[in-house]
Amino acid sequence: MAKVAIIGAGFAGHTAALYLGDALGKSHEITVINLHEYFYYVPSWVWVGIGRMDVNKTRFPLKPVYKKMGVNFVHGKATEIHPDEQYVVVELKDDGQTKHIAYDYLLIATGPKLNYAATEGLGPKYGYTQSICTAPHAVDSRDAYFKQIERMKQGERVKFVVGTGHPGATCQGAAFEYITNIHKDLLRRGLRDKAQLLWLSNEQAVGDFGVRGVHTTIKGQLLSSEDFIKAAFKEYDIAYEVQKGVYKVDANTIYWEDFDGNYGETPYDFAMLIPQFVGIPFKYIGKDGEDVSAKVVNKAGFVKVDAIYDQPYDLLVKNPTAWPELYQNPHYDNIFAAGIAFAPPGPISQPHVTPNGTSITAAPPRTGMVSGIIGRIVAKNIIDLIQKGRMTHGERMTEMAAACIASMGDSLWDGSAATIMIYPVVPDFRRYPNEQGRDLFVTHMEMGLGGAWMKRMIHSTFMYKLQGRLGWKVIPE
Ligand SMILES: Cc1cc2nc3c(=O)[nH]c(=O)nc-3n(C[C@H](O)[C@H](O)[C@H](O)COP(=O)(O)OP(=O)(O)OC[C@H]3O[C@@H](n4cnc5c(N)ncnc54)[C@H](O)[C@@H]3O)c2cc1C
């Protein structure tokens, strides 16, 4: 009987757990270790953050799903990984006791550590800004937003700044969705004229989103996400400033450096800024008690996999096979990583270093869809290894499609959404020798009410699928 341990039950780990449980749950030991007893549907926290959805509607308990699938659930925090002796140390949530979970195969799917500390004054706990990156933070964000609503009701004008809070931040899509939802919510409340909205980000251009922007041909014309998002910002009266790396925040001001090395300040009343993401800081301990982290993770704590690392960007963009296919650690071939936890070989967007030596570069996003797909690939390969002794699945981000729907309001009557389909997620200039490195017919952008319906439908469909209900496998990740 093989033992498979999964750390993290987000899009990546939970998707993997469903496939592994379905195929092996009855005959092998599958264990999921997760900090929370719930699966959270993270994309809907955008609506939680403006008070348009209760946080309880974004979650379901994991244990009943795992029971059905024959998967063990450990509610706790993994703290140490012992790759030579093949076990994980977990602090149990119930009683604080420590437990060792043995494994033959380990999947690390922990998502990021939200590194607020990398930017002075950032974050809701030790700083001044809001976040929608965890469920409690999204709820706090909502409460802080409501306070601003009260001020506006009293006739005050309020400045909202939304974007990235670190020169190397990612996840611009979530922040973009938040600012457009704030716009729509304020309109609904009749308060939009009391608010100034500013998009502040580290992207090299509006609409870059950490993926080098998106281009499509519509009626023979090439349309860029830069034009598309600029048009949306113009229509919604949202000001924008890009090419800015935020390095400090105080109670009223955001401090940044721009691409040219100039330093500047932006005053604000309410700010939601995405922090830097780093890997979860596990202790990786060898058989003699030595630190073996260099074999497993990079400096940022992301798990090294079968990617080609340390290539200059100019070479990386020309080499689609630099992106990993199996998500397997090169030193310990029974350790895999999926979702945000794996170390990408480099940025997708053009990197930029200022004259002061600061890198202001949007990090590559590993969105929910991408994380789920990778979780499935890794699960299928672990099933293969257990049943056939060899892996038969693989998909690089240079071969993967992703859909991104950024809602602008949650209403099914007057809401809207920007629907962006990208193929492949990471440009492949060998297969698509155009300036964008993408299939310009499959890649598509559209704005409209249909997207708002789709976004709602995706929330419900995923909450259904991820509870392992009838037919879950036919619903794609
Ligand atoms: C507000 C917001 C909106 C978004 N909207 C979209 C969208 O519309 N579409 C889209 O595709 N993507 C979206 N994303 C991105 C998407 O949510 C992430 O890409 C996705 O959640 C990453 O999945 P993951 O499984 O890698 O990590 P996570 O979802 O972060 O899951 C990791 C899990 O590991 C657990 N964990 C961490 N450390 C430990 C530990 N030490 N021990 C045990 N468990 C641990 C965590 O508690 C968590 O449950 C959005 C993100 C945000 C923040």
C-alpha cells in the first residue's frame, strides 16, 4: 500500500486529492494536511471584500468530501519536511500536538506565504493597507471599505488605491477585479462621485497582468489588453499609474520607486495592495538533521521542479521547454509541487531593473485554473507511478490555456465582466512565431454582461465540482 501526502487543500492540492482519492482511495493511503478545515473558493473574495457576498458562501468543509473519497484529512500546520526519511511534521490544530505523516509520494501545494513584511507598513496586521488574499483579510477589507462608505455618506471625498504593494508582486488580476467591483458598488450606492479610484501597479503596462499582456485579433484588427483595460478604466473613471514598485506605506501615503528610478508618493484613504508572494518557510531536514532546503526550494522558498532555472530572460522567452512539465523535484523524485508552490523558471513579463538596481517586475501568476490543472497532472502521474511505475502525463504552462473572468459588479442584470482567454498562458514563440507568442484566434478578450453570468456560474460549478459531487470529473479545472 502506497502512502501519498498532500500539503495544502487549495485549487492545486484539493484537485489532486479528488483525483487521487477517486483512483486510489480504497486501496492506498492518501492524506491531506491543511491549515483550515474548509476549502475556500478564493476568487469570490473579491465580492466578500465589498460586502456583496458572505464569506461562508465561499467555503465548504473538507472532511465530508474526503471521507467520501477515501482520503484522510489532517487539520494542522505542516512545519517540517524530512525528504530522506519521507515524513512531514504537522502541528495539529485541535490539541497542538505534533504528528508525523509518512509518505512515499509528497505533493507540496501550499500556495504562497503572503510576505507583507517585505514592504514596510504593508498589510492589515502590522501595517495600514487592506488585503483580499485570505478569508479573514477579505472580511477586514470589507469592514474598512464600509467605514469609507460612511465617510462618503457624510459628504467626504475618499481616495481608493488598489494594485500591488511590492515591486515583484503578482496576482494583478484579483486586484483589478477588486477596483472595478468597488467602482460598480459605489455606483450602485450612489456614491461614485465621492470617490477617486487609482490603479497603482508594478506592471510594465496597463493590462500586462504578469503575463506580458494579452493580444487578440478581432475583425482582423489586433487588440491588446492594454487598450482593452485602458478603455475600461476610462469608462469607469479609474486613474492608473503603472511601472511603480511600492516599498513603504504609512497611515496616509504610499511610497514608490518608478521604472526610471524616481521616488514618489501617493496619498490614500483606503488601499488594497497585493503583497510579495514567497514560498511557505518549511524546515527541510536531511537524515542527519542537516538543512537540505537548497535541494528542494529556491531562495524565495518555492519548490524547485523540472524547469530550467537561472536562464537570462532573453533565452527563457525563446525556450518553451524551460517551463516544467511534470512538477517533480530534481533531487527527490517522489516530491512534487503544484499551484503557486512550484518555482517558475522566471517571469513571463519583461523584467525591468531601475537605475537604482531595484527589480520592478510582475511575477508570473499561477491562477486558480492553472493550479487546478497542475494538481490534476501531478495526481495522475502519482497514480501512474503507483499503478504502472512510470508517468504518462505532462503539461507545461507554455502548452496550457487559461480563462480569466474579471467581474465588474456581481449583478446578473447590470453587472459586467472582462473575459480573457489566453493560449498558451506562457508565450511559446516557437509554435506561434508572432510578436505575442500566442494563438491569436484562441486568445480572446470580451467585455459584457455574459461574463458576469459566467463568473457566477463558475462559482457555483466549482463549489459543486470540488465537493466531488456526481459528474465532478467532467467539469474541467
Ligand atoms: C482575491 C483573489 C481573487 C482571485 N481570482 C481568481 C480568478 O478569478 N481566477 C483564477 O484563476 N485565479 C484567481 N485567483 C488566484 C487563485 O486564487 C490562486 O491562483 C489559487 O488559489 C492558487 O492555488 P494554490 O492551491 O496554489 O494555493 P492556495 O489556494 O493558496 O491554497 C493553499 C492551501 O495550503 C494551505 N497551507 C499553506 N501552508 C500550509 C501549511 N504549512 N500546512 C498546511 N496547509 C497549508 C493553505 O491554508 C491553503 O488552504 C485569485 C486570487 C485572489 C487572492
